[in-house]
Amino acid sequence: MLADTDPSPSDKLSENAAADLRICEQAPRSLCLRRSLLLSAIVFSVVGSTFWFFGPNYQWQTDRASVPYGADFLQEWIGAKLLTSSDASQLYSPLFVQWQHSPKLVGFTWDESQYYPPVYPPPHYALFTPLSWLSYRWAVVAWLVILVVCSWLSAVFIQQVAIHTAGDIDKGHRTQWIWIAILLFPALFFAITLGQKSPLWLFILSMAVLSCVRRSEFLAGAILGILTIKPTICFLLPMAMVAGKRWRMLAGMLSTTIVLWGSAASILPWELWNGFLQTAANPSQYGNHLGYRVDWSCNLFALANSLPTEWIAWARWGIVFPLGTYVLICLMTDRREWKDPIKWMLVLTSTALMSPHFYHYDLCILLLPIAWLLVAEPRRGFAYFACLAVGMVLAEDAQTFLQIPIVPILLIGIVCEIRLHGICLGNRTASRPWGSPFSGSLSIR
């Protein structure tokens, strides 16, 4: 005869009591998170208003000096304006520069010896088409609002990511302060000051990772595919997906890429693409005309470019190539789960080092794993935050007086630390019968 498997009344009472306890524990956390959401929205609104009323790049003047109104956003608006005009095929021609200095079009004059060359692919400029329907003065205001909203939504999504992976109530309570860390990160203020797009990329990455932790890998990949309009921040993602055998995520990313680029190729003039290929083949024009800032650069090339001119060619092969190979090996051999913040820290740090163009404001995307780690592993997250924040602040002085690019060195150190941490933890667990040294998450909880 089979034993009676029905739970006893005392067991049912215990289960009900445990369920009630979980509800009681979660209720205060839910209330705290709602209060945190409201408070963060108010603070981000105040920050945005401060930029609008007091930010030097957002003060409307008909006679500007070396920096145009809206700073770097001028490039996106001019590109989108050209795409919606009858001169769309001239996007990569001198007309792009002429329109930047047309007072009738932009509403002000600025230093004609400077300009923004068209360095992005056509789909990138097509993304800003709706803003080109506004006059440039009010398009800048709308763009500032978008940047601030994206920053706030990124904090909200990273908070949700941390909640999904926190694992206990104590860690869950830490998520309500994520938005403060995001606001205090220098790269975010740098990006908004210059009208840069990094908060938008952080928002897209946060949406993708939230989909990933919710086990919607195809959707996560589809969202990541939007980043292909700026290849310099996403070129390592497909390689990491292949190495980790994340085929659904890769399929989603490829699907969005095909739709975005295929639509652009079918709509935009063919002459436009020829101009883009010629521009991409000559990337030095950016440095020649706007000035390459080695103290802002975060990639491995900054290590070579900071040396005397006669040493640069040698340093690219003697320093950049071996370090780049090491970073790539670390990325491709890493076996952490994609739900681990350390995995994303490694992927995005490797991207910063290997990218042909990556400035301090682009480090906004590192806020995703860093803020996440402030919940999962506070000491480690704070160490990454403090190192990069201090490095960005001291970068200009270090380059001026010591000729040392601090931030790339710190990023290399982070990659090495992640690698060594994995190896050490792997050695500790190598004798365990249930997993290899690199199986699952290697984070110490």
C-alpha cells in the first residue's frame, strides 16, 4: 500500500505562514522601490533642468565660440537633415560641413575652422530623422530631454535586473540606491554636457540585459541589434555570443541588423553608401580636423599615441597588438553566464579597449555592470566605480605631466583582475564533481 502523501494540517499551516512572511518582507521593499523611483525621477528632472538653464553648451547664442550650441549633437541633426532633403546623396560630401556653418539653417555662427566630419553609417543618421523636423534650437532641447530620460530609465532597468538576480531581501534593498551611483558617475555628466549618445546606448543595453535575465534571449539579441548603427560599441558582442554558444541571442541580433541595414540600403541612394565606404577607409580625418584627444581616449591605441611620434608605429605592434590579443583571449575563453554582471563587465571593458574610437563619455555603458555589481558584490562594484571615476578626473593632468593614459591602464587592470579571479576560483572548485572551473557564475557571493 502506498503511503499517504497528503500534507498534514501542520505542514499546510507552516507553508501558509512562510508565504505570509515572504509577502510581509516584500511589501516594505516594494514600497521603498516605489519611493526610490519617484525620488529618482524628481532628481533626474532637476539635473536636466540644470543643464538646460546653466549648461554652457545649452545656452542659446547667435554667436558661438569654438563649441556649437548642442555640442556634438549638431553632427546627428545635420546628417538627419541631409537625409530628409533632396541632397541625401551628398551626406559624405563637403555639403555636410557647409550646412554646419550655415546661420540660416542652424541659427548661429561658430568657429569655421572646426567641423564635425560625417563618420557614422547612414542608419545612424536615419535614427535622428524625427528630430530633424524641428528647428535646431528646439531639437537640442528635445535631445537633452531624451538623454536625461534615457539615463533615468537605465537606472530603472538596471534596478530591475539587480532585483531579478539579487537572491535575497538584503541585496534587494540595495537596488533602491542604484540611481545615485549612475548620477555620480563622471562619464554620464560628460556625455550629457557634450550632447553625446552614450546614455541612449546605456538604455538599450539595460533593456537587453533585463530581457536576458528574464530568459528572453532572442528579444535581448534583437534589442542589441540596434547598437549596430554604431559598430564601435558592439563589434565584440557577436564574437562573445558565438564563444558562449548563445545562438538565440545571436539570431535576434542578426535579425535586427538585417532589418535595419536592409531597410536603409533599400531606401537610401547608392551614392550615399559609396561615400560612407570612402569615409570609413580614411578615419584619420576625425583626428586631423577636430583633434584627437588622447587624454579622453580609453582604447589600447591611446597607449601608443601617447608616446613620441617616432615610437608610435613600433608601439602599435609591440604594445597594442599583444595586449589586444590577451584581451580577446580573456573574452573568448570566459565561460560565465550572461546573467552574471562580471560577464558584462568583461564584454564591455574589452569593447572599450579594442574599439578604434572610445572616449570617456562612452564609458557610460559600463554603468550597467558596475551599478549591478553594487548590489551583487558591493565592494567589487565600488572598486570599479571608484577606479574609473578617479581615473577620468585625473586623466588630463596625468597625460599633460606624465604622458600616461590612465583610463586604458585601469581598464586593462580590470580585465586582468576578472581573469585572475576566474582562474583562482576555478582552482578552488576544480576538484568538485559537479562542474568545471568555468561552469556557471564565478562570482563570490
